[in-house]
Amino acid sequence: MEYNDNFTNFHMDAIREVGNIGTGNAATALSRLLGRMVDMDVPVAEMVPIYEVAGHYGSPETSVCAVLVRTEGEFACSLIFMIDAEKAAIMADLIIPMDISGMGESEQMSIRDSALAEQGNIILGAFLNALSKITGWTLPTTTPAVARDMLGSIMDLVASMFGVIGESAMLVKTSLHVKGLDEELGGTVIMIPDPGSLECLLAKLGVL
């Protein structure tokens, strides 16, 4: 089932429920990692054509960080956690146990990328755990990869890599609220199912 008029509100409600559970799981997991309370707003979930994802996220010139994993098996898909670059640095610094301000820019970026990969993997893993608990599926994932670039460039790359795999993407937008921080961190989870995976999921959820 690709993105078209046959994807109804009934189907979308089932997907939103997965997003709600995944967001709750992610908040709990991040709270344990950070040692402080983390809340996430009720997520906004929508299905869009993969080539229109950038327009739904923000300006193509926005500098972002993205964490990517893939899962195979009964629900094969690509998962991306996307966050603004400046807020990604704030998020990464929450778990870096040292002062890195005196290091070179490349060293700081490398350390922050490692921290962000861990955090992004936890968030994406929380969504997959939600799917696993609901469906009973085993969903092994690849090692997370981190990319930094303008939003338009990253999404062009994603579309070129995965457009041949699936034409639809599910966006789950939320905001992270970390105790002790004055600003919201935001964040978007993008799920790109392989052909046939979405039908399998909806059938498992009893809505297809």
C-alpha cells in the first residue's frame, strides 16, 4: 500500500497508536539514560510521499543531524531520527561526561556524533519495541549511522537510497522536554517501510 487515497483515517489511527506507544517508550528510555525526567508531546503522525518529506519537516536549508537504522525480518523498514543541528549538540552534551569545549571542532563533532548515535538508537529502538510488543515480531536492527547536512541534501539522499524501496514515509513529529533545559529539543522520527511491509503491519493490527 503506497501513499494514495486508499490510505484512510482508519489506517492512520492504527499507525498513530504505534507512534503514541513508541513516543512513551522513548521518553522512558531517555529518562533512564540521562538520569532526569524526559517528557514528549503527543506526537503528530502522518503519511507522505518520500519525495515530499523535506517540505513537511522544515526549510531545505535547515542544518540537521540524522540518525539512521534499518530493520529486516517481518517488518523491513528504514528509520531516521532527525533533529536540528544546534539542538542535536545540546542533546548530545547531556550524556558526554567531560568538558569538550577545549577540543578541536572535528573532535567535538566526533564525540557528539557518538552520543547522538546512542540517543537516536534508543529513540528509534523504542518505536521498534512498540511494534514488536504489539505484533510479536522480532525486529533486529543495524548499527546506527549519523549524518549532518542541510535538510534538503539529507532528504535527497534518503529519497535516492530508499525511494526504490518504498514510496511512502511515516513522519512522527514530537518535542522532547528535558528537566533542567529551558528549550524544547523537537525531533522527528521518519519510518520508510519496504514494499509490502505496511500491508503486513496493518493486517497484523487488524485494520486491513
